[in-house]
Amino acid sequence: LNLNNAHTLNVAVSFSTALILCSRSFKYGMFDATTQMSYIPLDVESKVKGKAAIDVLGSRLGKSGASLVQQGLVLIFGDILSAAPA
């Protein structure tokens, strides 16, 4: 893939933008709605406490896990550019 060519770079950026838009649309349209549906059978107090705990812990654990994976890849491959997919 020759990214020195302006046309190739434009196509790559456009394709990447479309992928991000599709993934975010799917996340907000499907994933967020289904996670909210899982709280329906709970009483009000359990909903509030459960949502807060899961949102905080899930977010922090997800970010921590992703950074651990990234650090592991850097340790294995030597630097971030070598760890990135080709």
C-alpha cells in the first residue's frame, strides 16, 4: 500500500472514516440498547446501583485491559510500530 500517492491516501482515509461511522452507529444503535434492556427486570434501586457499578468498573477494566495488551505487544515486538498490524 503506497500512501505517498494522494489518491491512495484519500481512499484510505475515506474508507477508515466510513468504518468508524458504521462501528459507532452499530454500538449506539444495538449494543447500548441491549445493555439497557438487561436492567429492565430489576427494581429501581438495583438498576441505579448496578448501572453505576458496571459503567465505572467496565470502563476502567476495559481501558486497563487494552493498555496491558498494548504494553505486552510493545514488550514482545520491541516498539509500537513493529507491534502494529501491517
